[in-house]
Amino acid sequence: MTRAEENYLKTIFHLGGSSSHLVSTNAIAEQMETKPSSVTDMAKKLAEKGLVEYTKYQGVSLSKTGLKTALSIVRKHRLWEVFLVETLDFSWDEVHEVAEQLEHIKSEKLIDRIDSLLGYPKFDPHGDPIPSKDGVFFEREQQLLSEMKPGSTGVCVGVKDTSSNFLKFLDKNKIALGDTIEIVEIEDFDQSLTITINGQNMSISHQIANNLYVKKQE
Amino acid sequence: MTRAEENYLKTIFHLGGSSSHLVSTNAIAEQMETKPSSVTDMAKKLAEKGLVEYTKYQGVSLSKTGLKTALSIVRKHRLWEVFLVETLDFSWDEVHEVAEQLEHIKSEKLIDRIDSLLGYPKFDPHGDPIPSKDGVFFEREQQLLSEMKPGSTGVCVGVKDTSSNFLKFLDKNKIALGDTIEIVEIEDFDQSLTITINGQNMSISHQIANNLYVKKQE
DNA sequence: AATCGTATTTGGACATGCCTAAAAATACAT
DNA sequence: ATGTATTTTTAGGCATGTCCAAATACGATT
């Protein structure tokens, strides 16, 4: 299993290509910043190896073993992210790049020991769930802050955009996972929100709210 | 800097190719388990990039920047080995393979934090010195146990052979770095040694003694 | 059902890093 | 000094993974 193959499987997984949902050549190319023709080549190769199902002009989806492989890479990526933040004091906006490299290290013992060192975390620093050794993970009940109604309350559980810029913005405004947010009001003309967080009122744009996952409080 | 380039530089360093000492194509090929013709190709490429000096039919040696790069890879390899043993409870005979992969991770911050986490160790689990960030390291005063005279005493400081087999042998016989060894006698016909270690007498073959570094005690 | 525009695939090409087989240079004999 | 053995290089090829440009298929519209 080469690094390129692993990256393709991971991307297909992130684009929802599990359980026979088809992902288009174009979508993969865009996500990976490569060309559709390269994707076609790799699709053939992965299909050959039984890691994806591929139908010409239709798209690809992960096979059972393909999904298993993808999950193990995602697991490694997210565990390394936790390690970088928890053990080495990286901030959550600088872990992605390094984890992209570390996720390809081949040693089951290594990742299991890291898992144990960290106390078997269930979520990574961005709130994404970490698959267990045997590929099980819980999709947490969540929705975008932008989908909530005024008057409702939620706990911040994850981010959709994991770009450094967005994460730094959250840091600067003291918005962190675990914080409780109440929606006070939504402006009609630009969809911006007034929220209460940590006892303070503040205004955030629709774009921000559209990239923050919250868990609705009853 | 590709992974292959890094591996070549590391190998040249280990074969003593610093400070204008020439290393032969064949030696590199053998060490890397590849063919001499491949080495020639890479030698040209590295010379092109200014990382080695290369004269046809003579051999290669590291340039200043080549040495710097090699040292940074060796530093990373050895720090990761310490991390695996100290933090993740790997045994010293199973760290090499994984460290071979980890040494290629590109993140200065990562390795510096690992260094700090470990308390800036000076030696790796096999007793090899760890270069500092700016490439400085101390070659410890040492000699092979097989070169010592009967009646002399030394402290075990390193291993020459780092193969899993040899290291497991040492474990099994309770020989560890830091132990004091006294040479009682050397057999004439097979060069085997009788030594006192941890208050016990034992016999070891010449081959074993030829792979153990000790520091002579005055 | 024909057409237009987009998505996808094909064919040909390139860089990297490796290989084999043959040629060239060097080293070592006598 | 000359021939032989060894080392090293060259030449040509192969696999991986990428790209571009051209050809092809799809699907939405009419």
C-alpha cells in the first residue's frame, strides 16, 4: 500500500464514498489538488486491488477492505493530532500538516501505544470522532450553528472548516469546543448571529456559524 | 529533499563520508541493499544539488550542507528511538524499523518538542550519541570489549551490532548499558572471554565481545 | 431525438528511482 | 609493463505517479 493509494482512499472516505455511495473523479481531483486524469489512473489501480468499486464514467466507492483501510488511516491521523496537542503542546491549528505525514507510518504497535498513552481518546482536537482499532466510531449528534433557531442553546462540539485561519479566529474570540452557545438573534439581511457565550454577547457572521458544529441542548 | 536522497546521505555519513573521506559506490550499494548503478545515479544527483562531492570512479563524500542534512536525520532517528523506548515502552530491539520511518517526518517543531519532552537526551537506547540541533555531538571515549586486556574493567556504553538478535541476547543474559564488566580471562584457542558482571561470572564469545563498546575505567 | 456543454477517459509524455547487461576505468598481479 | 580481475559507469528499460491535450461519453435541454 503506497502513500498515494492511502491518500486516495482517505479522500474517497472523506467525500462520503463508503457504503456504495459514488464519488466522482472530479470531486476527488479537486479535493486532492490534482487532475481528473490522474484520478482515473488511480481508480483503475485501486479497483484492480479490490479496494474500490469503479465504474467508468460513474465514479468510485470504497469496498469493504477499502473502507477498513481508510478508517485505519483516519484513526492514525486523528490520534496523532491528539498526541501533538495533548503531549507536545501544539495548538489545534498547526497539527494537520504534521499528522498528514505521521498517518502513513506503518506500525500497528506504535499507534496502539500512542492510543494507550493518550487514554483512548474518542475525539480529535477538532471534535472529529476517532475510529477504534476495529473501525467502529460514533458519529456524534450534531448540527451546524447556522441551522439553529434563535432562542436555542447548543454546546460547541466540532468544526467543519479546519483551516488554520478559522481555528485562529476561534482562539482569538475565545470560542472553544465544549463552550455553551445561546442564539440570541439572527439578522435578516446578512444572516449574522448574535450569540451569548461564556456570559458575553458577541456577533458572528453566517460564514462562521456555518463552520461550527454544536450539539443541541434540550 | 526526497526520502531516497535522505537515506543516501545518512548511509554515506554512517560509512564515514564526512570531512572529505571518500566512500565507494560499492560500499553504499551494499549497505543500502541496492545496486551500484543506482548509487551512481544518485551520486550524480546529490552532487548536482551540492550535497556531496563526487568524482567518477573515486567515490563520494558529504559536502558541508550534506553533512548538516545527514546529521539532522541521524538526530531525528535517534531521538525517535529514545521516544519509543522511554515514552512508549518499546524494547531496544524493536525501535530501529519504526525510527527509519519517523526520521523522515518533516517538522522542526515536532522533533524539537520530542527532544524537550525527553529532557534533551545525549544518547540513544543503543548508546549512540544524539547530535544537537546545530549538529554538535560528542563521540564518547569507547573501545570494543574484545580489545580490552584481562584484569581491566569497563562500563558498557554501547553496541556495534544493533540487530534484534544481538540485543535480545544481551537482554537474556542481563547485560545492559551502564553495567560494569571486568575481564577475568581470555581463552587462547577461541578468544572467548570470562567476565564478571553484576557480581556474576559468565563466559561470552569473541563475537559478542566484538560488538559491545565499553568505556575503560582507570 | 438531436445538440450542447460538462465530466471523464485515453494516449502520450515526464520525473524519480530502481534494475540488468555491457562497456570502461581502475587496481593488482606477475 | 601487460594482462586479468574488480569496481564503476553507461545505456536502455521498467514501475509509479503525475501531467496535458485530444477524444469520448453523459445528461440536460429543447
